[in-house]
Amino acid sequence: MVTDSLQADTDVVDQTTNEQLAETTGGSHAIAEQQQQPETEALSKDVVFEILKNQRRRDALRYLKENDGEAKLGDMAEFIAAKENDIEIKALSSSQRKRVYIGLYQCHLPKMDSAGIVDFEKNRGDITLLDTAKQLDQYLDGDIVSTEDDAEQSASLAASPKRNLAIAAGVAATVSAGLLGVPGLEQVPAAGWAVLSTATLMAITAMESYKDRLDL
């Protein structure tokens, strides 16, 4: 009987020891796992506002959020180009697509990748939203970073095709009137009208180039 009692006590002690060891080991594993999990790096205010000050980057982030955090560069470029030109995707021209595609590829996505906000695979055109981007939600939801300058820039970009067409039409009408001998314009030589036409074309080209730089 004494032997049986001692054996029972030993079994209880062994079981308790094993349970404590299991709890200790499990706790150690849990702590180790927590230590192995990398903490999300906090973004500085300078980085936050540098990323969000551009409308195209904000549109890219919203597009990713609405598509479960993943996107193809071509699809994103078409979406943003259609939004900027206020038309449907199927109505986009190749130049409109290309302008946004190049801007995203060369400037905006690499900048967000460097900041740790997205993972951008240039060779494959794959874009993935990272956990760090959650720090931007409070600004994106209310679009706090929208500024008057940004609104004016967007309006200017949207109106530029009509503006260029109006300028070209006005110059063409003036040149035609001069060549036809309309009073007040007939004294301008043909070479003068040629210079005016060339200067107008150069001005329109310069404005388009400047607009492209603003997009970046």
C-alpha cells in the first residue's frame, strides 16, 4: 500500500512537472514568435505628406484599397487616366494611357516603394499594398491633404486640350485672314504669318511638356 501511494504521488509530480514545462515551453515559443514578427515602421510626417501631396499617388493608393491591396500597373494606369480625363476607360487614347503609365512606372510607384508603402515589381508590373499604408488611411478617407493648388492643377490639366484647340483655331483664323488680305492684316508679309504659326506651335508643345512634368 505504501508503495502504491508513493507511486501515485510520483505520477502526480511528474504530470505537474510536464504541464509546467509545456506551459513554459509554449510561452517561450509565443514570446519568440512575437519577437520574430517585425514591427511596422512608423512613417514620418514628411514622408506622409510627400506621398500624399500628389493626386495621382492618392488615386493609386485608393485603387489598391478598392482592389484588395493588389493591382497590375496597366489596369491602374487606365483607371487613373480615365479619372483624370473624366472619360470611360474604353474612350482613352493611347497617349492618355501612356502618360499616366510612364508617370506611375518612373516616379510615383518607385517613390511609394522606397517609402515602404507598396511593393512594386517593375519587371512584372505587380503592385501590392503593404501594412505600412494603413498609416495613411486617416488622410485618404477625408482627403485632408487636398490643396487649392492641387485642385487648380487638376482643373488646368483637364482643360488643356480645349485650351490648345482654341489657341490653334484662333491663330489659324488670324493667319487665314491676313493671307486673304483682310484690312489691317494685309500689310503683314507671308513670312510673318509663318513665324507666328511656328511660334504658336512651339508654345503649345512647351505647355504640354510642362504639364507632363507636373504629372510627375
